[in-house]
Amino acid sequence: MALKAVQELLGHATIDMTMRYAHLSPDVKRDAVHVLDTPSPARVHTGHMTPETPAAGTLC
């Protein structure tokens, strides 16, 4: 889930307040690294990020 959505749902005035409570578990970090290490077909062919590439700063 995007941190901006979490901020709005919790009623935080700033993203800094949301970030204060947003701690990633080791499993989430490991999974994020796996996603970044796994080549997608779009990145393999062009070498560039595409709109289909998962956005950074999302929580699972």
C-alpha cells in the first residue's frame, strides 16, 4: 500500500508522521530486493523502467 494512502487514511497531517510509524520487517525488505533483482520483460528488452514497473515506496 502506498504511504500517501496510509497517511490520508490515518489522518496524518504530514508524511513525516506516517514515516515515524512505518517500519519495514526484514521479510518485506527481502521481498522488495527480490522484486528489484528479478528482471521484468519490459526492463530486459529496453533496459529502462516502464509504467508497469512497481512503484517504490509501497507497503505490502
